[in-house]
Amino acid sequence: MTAAMKNEVLELETKITSHEAYGTAYKWSPRDFELGSALGQGKFGHVHVAREKKTGFLVAIKTLFKSQIVKSKCERQVMREIEIQSHLKHPNILRLLTWFHDERRIYLVVEFAAGGELYKHLTNSPKGRFPEPRAAKYIYQVADAVEYCHQHHVIHRDIKPENILVAFNGDLKLADFGWSVHAPSERRKTMCGTLDYLPPEMVKREVYDVTVDHWCIGVLLYEFLVGKPPFESEGQDKTYQRIVTLDMSFPDHVPEGAKDLISKLLRPTSKERLSLDGVKKHFWVQQFQSA
Ligand SMILES: Nc1ncnc2c1ncn2[C@@H]1O[C@H](COP(=O)(O)OP(=O)(O)OP(=O)(O)O)[C@@H](O)[C@H]1O
């Protein structure tokens, strides 16, 4: 993206978030957006690409039906997701630009990630895995985004390829804060997240802290390079068993540097896990940063 384009995007983004184009008291409504094609189906409604009429700025609009939220007793979870996401401003975190609601629906106006789900990029790659430089670049961006979350006392808790989107310039955008929490020093486990990405302390329903995300980044990197997560098994019990005993192995093609990094993240106890700054500075990640 050229500097001029970057400025333009920034300017339009500011207009939308500050309501500058309309004045600060402006109340957004669906009439301000021209709805385009469907991007996907969410739990409580649909996601569409849309154009803000006055600025022409492309966004994604996620519509949530209030009745469905109430029926699933997810009011608090949805409000927490909105609350958390509206405060996070980082280049690798999907921006919630603004939101509004009417009698039946909540509309979330979010940054448009033209590349779609990272999961699809992974499955469409040759052999279902990413080449080393791409995996290293991605893991740096995820580590940077998650480090920012932790600095703002937010634990994501559900990092996986399905919850990461790709922007039009190829940068990653961490999304789906549905399971994230404001992090006190320690929390007691509530069962959530994908089995394959659960750390041992969550499997054992013990207290956990921000380093659950460090573990997930280790699983993510393994999946980037191997094409499947390290503890994937036939049944749920077997997956749990493999997680708590750290029963994993690397195929021959995984480079030594990446093995070293994954092993430093997939450690049984939280204190042993490499810091996120350590991930960004790891020699295997660093060697691809200028590439
Ligand atoms: N900002 C966006 N830009 C591009 N595509 C998007 C965007 N937001 C969502 N999508 C697409 O719409 C799909 C559904 O959205 P999303 O995952 O946010 O819904 P959800 O309610 O969280 O569903 P689930 O939790 O089941 O994934 C995504 O998988 C993605 O393909």
C-alpha cells in the first residue's frame, strides 16, 4: 500500500470512528451504508461487505439478531465482545469502527478484511501448510497483536486460524473476541475454546493466566508448518490425554529453528512459556523479518 493510500484509509477510518463526516452527535443507521455481497454467516446473523455512502469507505457489517442472542443467553458475552474490541487499536487486530442498534438488530461496523479467513489460505496452500517465511511473518504479527491485548489486560483465549482474517495487503487481523476476557491476575477455568488449542491447565480445569495465549501461538505455528494441530486425535479424550502428556512429534520437514520456538511455547506450566517479546525476537522469526 502506498503512503498516499495509507493516509486516505486513515482519514476515512477517522471519519467513521469520530463521525466527523456528520458531526459528533450523529447516530449511524443502516441507511448510511450500501450493503454488498455476503461475506459469511455468524452465530447470530450475517456479515456483509458494505460501502459507507458519504465517504465510499469499504467496511464489513456484522448483523446480530437480538432475539437470537437472548435465546442463547449470550447477552453478556456479546456486550463484552463489543466492549473489548472497541478499545483495541492495533494494525493486526480487526478494528470495530462503530456500532449501533435498532429494535431487532445490533450492527457492528468492522474493518473489511478483503483476504477472508486465514484458515482458507492455509487449506488452499500446497500440502495444506505455509512456507517458512510466511509462517514466520504471520507468527510475528499474531505475537505482536496478542502482546498488545495482554498489555491492555485482555486474554484472547481462542486463537486459531478460523479466528484470524487477512487484510487486502496480506497482513493478519486477529478477530473473534467472543471468548476473550479482561484478565485479572489469575482466572478459574470456564470450558471454552477449540479442543485442539486448549492448554493443559484448561484441560485440567485449573487456574490459568495470559500464557494460555502463548500456548495457542505454539499450536498455531505448528499448524502453519504441518497443516494440522499437534495433538489432533480421533476422540476428545485422546486429544485431552495427548495435551496433558505433551504427546507430540514433528514431521521431518519442520525446520530446527521453528521446532525450538514451538517447544518453548508448548510447555506444561505457564511460567516456563516463552514471552511474546521472546517470540518476536526468536532467531527463527527474526531471520525472515527483512524478507
Ligand atoms: N471484517 C471482515 N472482513 C471480511 N470477512 C469477514 C469479516 N468479518 C467476518 N467475515 C466473514 O464472515 C464469517 C463469519 O463472521 P464471524 O466469524 O465474525 O462470525 P461469528 O458470529 O463470530 O461466527 P463464528 O464464531 O461461528 O465464527 C467469517 O468467518 C468470515 O469469513
